[in-house]
Amino acid sequence: MFSPHHKSHFEKLLHILLIFSTGISILITVSIIASVLFEALKFFKLVPLADFLFGFKWSPQIALTADQGGSSGAFGAVPVFLGTLLITTIALIVAVPAGLFSAIYISEYASSRMRGIIKPALEILAGIPSVVYGYFAAVAFAPFLKHMGERIGIPIAAESAFAAGFVMGIMIIPFIMSLSDDVMNAVPASLRAASLGLGATHSETVVKVVIPAALPGIMGAVLLAISRGLGETMIVVMAAGLTANLTLNPFSSVTTVTAQMVTLLTGDQEFGSSKTLAAFALGLSLFLTTLALNVIALMIVKKYREQYE
Amino acid sequence: MSKVKFSKSRKSAHLSPPPFFKGEGQGGGGQIPVDNLSSPHLASPLSRGEGSRWRGARKIKNPLIAKRKAAPLLARRKRRENRFRFYGILAIAFAFGFLGILLCNIISSGYSAFAETRIRLPITFSAGMTEDYFGAVRESLKNHFPEVHGKPELFRLYALISRDAEMQLKDMLAANPGLLGKTEEVWLKASSDADMYFKGRITKNTAEAYRKLSDHQLDWLEFLASEKRMKKTFNSTFFSAGDSREPERAGILSSMAGSLLTILCCMLTAFPLGVMTAVYLEEFAAKNWITAILEVNINNLAAVPSIIFGLLGLAVYIGFFGLPRSSSLVGGLTLALLILPIIVIATRNSLRSIPPSIKDAAIALGASKMQSVLHHSIPLAMPGIITGTILGIARAMGETAPLLMIGMVAFIADVPRNILSPATALPVQIFLWSDSPEAGFAERTSAAIMMLILFLAIINGAAIFLRKKFEVKWS
Amino acid sequence: MTVMSETRMQAKNLNLFYGTKQALFDINMDIERNKVTAMIGPSGCGKSSFLRCLNRMNDTILNCVVKGQVLLDGYDIYAKAVDPVLLRAKIGMVFQKPNPFPKSIYDNVAYGPRIHGLTRNKGELDGVVKDSLKKAGLWREVKDRLKDSGTSLSGGQQQRLCIARAIAVNPEVILMDEPCSALDPIATAIIEELIGNLKANYTIVIVTHSMQQAARISERTAFFHLGKLLEYGDTRDIFNRPKHEKTEGYINGRFG
């Protein structure tokens, strides 16, 4: 009657199945790195790593017609990296203040009714696919900007970095807002009470107590937002340029890592040519950069959470 | 988008009221009179006979009331407070304002796509029609505008009616063979340019060289319109046709079917894998450094840019396994990798919220761990799991970049036959159409965006509804 | 001839509502200058709520309505023209669980003076910080590590830091909400001694759940029950000759 429970075959099978599926999840990360690495290494056999990382000329089209090797020095990715950084910076200049202040308002000032309206509304904003933002940027915002520029006398390209970056910033706002909101709510109410009890105004409490206390979490949020911006594809493919341009002028046209990846891989060339391999090299750079940012960000946030829970 | 939760508890900005005492209401308890509880030794200010201190004190300025001149610092602080509040409102208004502009723009440019223009012409259903259906249209137009001569002008005249009229007449004849020999007034689909004219997008205000329609063409259309031979009808083509070179024949059917198949493949892969992984990690795996790394791994996967998953799909599914490019299977499998972390995280959170007492109760009754998980934990966690899955579907539905990478950029006119045939997805269709210069495609792109947003709204709404309905409060 | 003690603060017909639920019923109470007034009673009886009325901290709670008056030196602190921000510099508060800011010890104490612009230069501020820490009995222990984080101190030290922080803005009244309940007996003893020293310069109102503590450190004691002030008088009288049967019951531990 009290015989030990024998795991039925079914249960054993189930157990194995569970382990198996967990293994698959690991397999994914490994295979991402492996496959991207593999193809990228093929590329670096054709084009030296130093040329890629530090070269200033990016024109893959020329490379193909010149020779299949591509060692004509047309795979210097610096303009592409710079373009990505330029657009992401513009996006963050828009998103961080707006996102942070929105988060402050809804977590510190808004009534719970307002909060109940604004938060879901922002989830809606967050749920709009990037292709929609990209379309709007390309068809409405960039031309508008160009037109405005003409009026004032500043030459703005039809596919300016500013247009793409601005719209990308708007897309990132809900992301920063919801992360900052979580982070600020984690600051204990007792600290706020202490500050108010000493006669500080609400804004002083937020600026001098809450935000400094929440700073690591906010930094983590910003890092994640940067990572998001670096990896964003549709907005830049549709609204930013496709030719590499080494410049810091936000009103000129630049290209990004993701846009280049798309152009290189959606042409009619066979898999394995130096063009497609270049896309993998770009992909590897992107993956490693965002991985580093994410790991650091999640580590900061974890330490921050442990402080308060 | 990755939803990394920073804190589980929600501490309000304001202090919460202390635990409320269990009062019996007002005036409860005993009938004890409330004393004036000043001690007899204490002189309360208002009971003092002599005026002195207090009355005199009233003449001294109340230090608690700050006059502007006397306390510029306080005034500055107040101003800063108001400014600060204002910035918050400004930020929110900015975000929503932009959203409003975006939506208005899309809707105003897209709503007209839901109507298509038709032109009524008398069509003679002759026996030789089956060779060349469009010929009957040409005949009709020639008869209607006898003054038009010369090939170039005649071509321009014929260009007013869509080539789709062929299918239309063919279908009419097939449905009703008795039409043979008769002449009927048929509402034929107008070409895209004529459609744009009727919707007011092409007018004589622009110079002829910059227009898609010549002056003559505009005159003919005006004439037809004045004869009440032009009308707008519901654009069912948009929902019943696949992609096409001509805007008036283009629809979202093939891309919607592609989206559906892709998401189906995606869910059939991601859901079981995700739930099982989460169950294993949460319930069975020992809490050691391996599981810690796995957790970090999954959280990081959630933040990897989606285009990288496209690269993976390209390299592994297409390059290594040789699966057909741009098929819904490959698309689905690629998106599955993207969605997997979302489902895992949602399932884990859902499982964590179940109080251990329930699982303990099952085990105390003699159930094995597996049984308690299968029969108790999973069913109880199901609402959270389903909600997370639905949000994953919403995410998958809007993804474009990975699908571009695996080749879904081709022109797909037909509904995909199975998961291995070439397909495209709705967001990709939007991307492809956005490149086309025709005004007809511009309005259809906006209309397709409206449909996409509508579907996403429904899906997200379903998730919120389910979440509210099945929210179990573990007291 | 009895010495006329002065009233520092006075509650007149004070009623407090959280939404529709009433928490305080018609409280009338005088708080005397430079004395320690203790408030005792079973948990949930409204003493903390009352304490928070005295510095208008209840303003930060939603749906909280105060009816009646609270006078500081004869002026109603709930008058329209009164700014709570200035008020709270005059009436300081120390909380149940020590809550130093995650800043340096120096910055913790300097926080109040900086906000209210009480000093003109760094030298004056240093002086205020040193003075406050001395008055709180913490100076000797931290004078060499003012840059250390406030949270690196022990529980008792943190609470003394909070007291120093409150003192730094030069208040006239210090409110304390069960300041020792999260501390061990030794730290408690230190704080009680500190309170004894502080009352020479400040008026202290303390909420405590420990009757023994009230008996040890206060001159006046108020007994609250179910939102009403049932008895109020000299501590000795309350404990030895309670007039009210509920007071007597509470003191003798018949309910808590």
C-alpha cells in the first residue's frame, strides 16, 4: 500500500521532453552566434577585419563588379557605424527626456484615474509596428521636414537622419516610460515621506531623492533603449538613406547597419557572395554590441532591484 | 518589444493610509462623554483672561504665511514646481500628439482606398468575346467616344478601364450564359488613374506634364461623370485579391493568408517549446548556476534585435536545412525564435504567481511532482500563459525585418497553397507597396496599415480582456 | 503659585476622514512647549493619523479630509494661506522605520537646510551639520566618515541620523512616530536619552506602542481609543490614577 511511487513511462517521457525543449532554447542562442559567426568568418577571410572595422569607404556594389574578393577596400564599415550612432543618438535625445518626464508625471503627479487612461494608451503606442512608423517617416515626416528646411534656408535631405531618428525616438518613448515608471515605483515610499516631511516640494523630492535613488535603474533603461535603437530596421530602411555617408550632420542622409543588412540580402545575388557575407559581418557586429549593452543593462538593473527588495 | 520587469510591487507615490481601525462607526462603543481634555493647569490661549501675549501676538506676521517679497526663495521653489509639472504634461502631450498626427495621417490617406470607382458602359456579349474579353470594352469605348482617332489617343481612351474588366466580363458570362447576344450596361472597374481622378487626387490644377492623365483623358472622364456613368462602390477587391502590378487590382488577401500561415507555424512551434521550457525551468530544474545562466540567456534573447533572427533563419533554415526561401514555414520558424522568450517569461511569471500551498496540497495527497504540475499548476497558470501568448502573436504579426531577411520580399499574387510555397506577410506587403510610386498604391498602403492596426488592436484587446476576466486574486 | 506652561500646539475639534470613513473624532488637545507628550493606545486607534495631522502630512494621502483646526502658536496651520512646505520645516518628523536617504551622512543632514536656503555658504552649512549631529548624539561616531552612505550605519545610528536631519532645519516641534519600534533595546535606550536632552530646545510629540516608554520619557500622555481621545493628562496621573475604565484596561494590559 505504501509502495514507492514509480514514475510511469509517460512521466519519464514528459520529463525528457521538458529537458529537451529547454535545451532547444539554449541551442537557439548558440546557433545564432554560431551561424552568424560562421558566415562572418567567411567574410573576414575575404576582407581583413581591420579594413572592415576601421575602413572609411563603404560601397559594396563596386566591390562586386571589381572582383569577387572584395579586397578593393570598399567594405570599410565606419560610415555605416557612424550613421547608426547618429540616428540612434537623435532618437535618444527625443525619447529620454520625453519618456522620463512622462514617467515622472504619471508615477508622481497623475491621479490614479489619469494613470489608468495614460498607461494603456501608451501600450497602444508601443504596439504599433515599426513598419508603420517607417511609412509615416518616409511619406509624411521627411518631406515635411525637407519643406520646412527649404522655408528656413537649411538644406535638409529627403531622407535625413533627423527624420528617421526623430520618429524612432517617438517609437522608443513608451519603452523608456514604462521601464522608468517601474524603476521609480521601486523606490520606497518612506524616502519620499522623509523628504516631504522635511518640507521639500514634490518636484524637489523627485529630483533630489527619487531620481538619484532610481538612477541605476534609469541608466539600465537608457542602455536598453540604445540597444533597441541600434537594432531597429524598418524605420531606417524606409526613411533613412541607403548610401554610406561619413558625416555628423543630422540633416544629411546616412545609412545604418540594419539598412545595409537589408539591402545586401534582398537583392538577387546568390548566398555566399561577398555581399551577403558582408551582411553577416554587420550582423555579428550588431549582435555583439547589443549583447554587451543588454548584459550590462540587466546586470545594473538586477543589482538595483536587490537594493530595494 | 522586450518587457523587462523591474519590480513586481507597485508602491504608490503617496503614503498609503495606515491600517484602518475596526471602528463600530461613529459614536460607537460606550456612552463616554468626550471631555475637554485640557489639564486644569494648562491655560488654553482662548481661555486666558488677560489679553497680553496672544492678542498682541496676532499683530506679528504669521511665519507660516510667506509673502512674495519676504520669501523669494519659496516663490522660486513654487515656480520650479509648476514648471516641473508642466514639463511632465508637455512630454505626455508630445507623445500622444505625435501618435494622433500619425493616425490622422494614415486614416486620411487610407480611407479612400476602401472605395473603388466603376464606370458604366454598354457591353455587347458577342460570341467572339471569349477570345478577347477586353475587346468588348474597347468596342464600347470607341462607340461612346466616336471622335477619338489614332492609336495613341485610342490607347489612352482604353486605359481608363482596368484590365480587370476581362475577369469581370468572363465571370458574368460564365454565371449567366444567357447574356450571349445581348447588350447590357455593366459597371466596369475603372483603372487606377481614373479612380484617382474620381477621388479628386488628379485635377487640371497640375500641369499636364506632371499628371498621370492627359487633358483629353480628363475631358473624357468628366464627360462620363456628367453622364452619371461613374460611381464609387465598396472596394471588395482589396480584400479578395492578392498583390498585383496595377493598384486597382491589388488586395491584401495573399499577404493576409501568408501572415496567417506564418503565425500558425510560429505558434505551433513556439507555444509548446516555450511553455515546456518555462515549466522545466520553474518547477523541475535545480536552482544552480546552470539555470541561472539559462535565465540570463532567455532574458537576453528577448532583447536581441529582430533582424538578427532573420539572419539566423537565413543561415540555418535556408542555408543549412535547405528549406524553401520565403515560405511561411521558414517565416514561422524564424518568428518562433523571436517569440520564444516572450512565452517563456510570461509562463514563468504566471507559474510564480501560484501560491505554493496549492502545489503542496496536491503533493500531500500523494500526487507526484509531475502530476501536481500537470493537473494543478499549468491549468491555474493558463490565463497568464494565454495572455502572454496572445501578446506574442501580436508582436509576431507586426514584425517585418526578419521576414525580409528570409526572402519574403517577392511579388506574391496568389494565396500560398501550403506552408512551403512562397508567401508574404501583411507588414511586408505594406513595405513593398510603400515603394511604389502610383497614387493608388499609396492609398492602399495606408489602408493596409489601417487593417494591420485593426487586427493588432483586436488581438491586444483580446489579451487585455482575458487578463481581466481570468485574473485570479490569490488572497 | 503654579507656573503657567505655554501651549505650543493645539488641536481643536479635529476630525479626520479617509474617504467616507472617519478616523478621528473631535480631538481637542493642547501640546505644551518643551515637554514630551506621548500618545498611547491600541493599534489602529488613530494616534499616527493624528500625528500626521500636526504637520499636514495627511495632505499627501489621497481622499484624506481634515476638519477642525490645528494651531501652532495660535495660528491655524490649515489656513489657506499657509504653505505646508514651510510648515514642515517648523514641525519636523521622525518615522517608524529609519529612512535615511541613499546619500552621504553629510548630504542627509544638509538636505533640509539646502532646500530651504537656510545657510549662505559652505562654512555655515558645515556648522549646521556638525551642530545637528552633535545634538542628535551622533557626531562623535560619524565625524570621520561624513562621506559614507547614510545606509551604512546601524539601525539605531540611522534613526539618530534621521533625528539630526530633522533638527537641521531648526524646527520648533519634533513629531516622532514610534521611533524605537524597529530598534533593539540598547539603541532604544540611547534614543530615549536623546529625547530627554532634546526637549530642552524642542517640543516633542511621540507616538509609542510601549506604555513603559511613555511612562519613562513623557510628561504628558494622551490615550487614544478608536479615534477618540479618551484621556489626557500628566503621565503620572494617567498611569497611577487613570480616570477612564478603558485607559485603565489598556494600561493593565487587558487589551492592546
